[in-house]
Amino acid sequence: MIWVRGRARVTLDALVASKLATARAWTLKDCFEYFWHYKSPIWAGSFLDYWCHRAMRSRLEPMQKIAHRRGEPLKLRHSLIR
């Protein structure tokens, strides 16, 4: 998540706690940034499975389409980079 302090943090927390589709999509997108920091393909795969599970439960059709592919091109890309 973004490092925010003070009143902005309270506002951001309220947005994330809301049931808005925008907040859910933003949270998933922000969470996915951690994928690129894994050095181990095993841990990257585990994180990707977790993220895909969250995306499928998010009720956001665009995110579900990405998760339905199970990220196979991303796993391959990550293993080639490392």
C-alpha cells in the first residue's frame, strides 16, 4: 500500500473499507506490485495463486479475466527475468 500519514491516511482507509469497486480494484492493483519483488519462483507462484484467488472473489470482471488466465505468462516472464 501507499505510505500515507495523517488525515489522508484516514480518508484512504475509509475508501478501502468501503465496498466500492474502485477501491477493490485499486487494492488488487497495488497488492500485485509485490509480485515483481520475489526472487524465488516458488514464492512468486505462491503469491500469484493468492492474488488470483483474491481477484476471483473480488467480483470485478476485468480482474477475474486476468486471474482466470492464472497468470501463466506472468510466471514465465518472472522466471525468465530472475
